[in-house]
Amino acid sequence: MLLLGHSSGAMTAVAYVAKRPQAPVTRIMAIGLSTLPNGPDTMQPARMLKSVRVPVLDIYGANDLHEVLSYNEARRTAAQEAGNKGIAQCACRVPTTSSPGSMRR
């Protein structure tokens, strides 16, 4: 089973797998994985990733929130130090447009 989450849902997916290693989850896709620096461990993805052994795709925007961008290196390092070779990160760039309707088809 793949767990997919965005923002706090991504934090929840990582925390769930970290706390329940026996869960039938085979991979995690985390989009905009936020960190709440003063929150509990479950809101600290870098801490939780130290216990995750399934592949993780960590997707974030090139201009994402501070809570996402400033911790991307810590997330990758934590997963690698835990021996999780299945960590991959992807920074996505969205083209800017001159008018709000120019991206519509």
C-alpha cells in the first residue's frame, strides 16, 4: 500500500509508518512535508524518518513554505543515516504566468 499525503497529511503518513513498522505500507509519497519545529515528534519528519524503512518520495515546491524548504536537507540526511536508501527528493518548479487565465486549456 502507498500512503500519499500533503502538508500535515504527509507528516501523518510518515509518523504512522514510523510508529507502526508492521503496517502493510510499501512506500510513502509526501508532498510539501512540513515541519513544526516546536511541535511533538510526530510533527518532526526528520525525527520520524529515522524509523522509516520503506521508500519515501519527498516532493516539494521550489518556492514552498519555509517549514518545508528549510528542513529538506534534514529529512534526507535522517533517512540516509537510518539506512533508508529509498529516499528521493524532488523540487518542482511551476512556471509563472502573466495572467491568471493563461494556464487554462
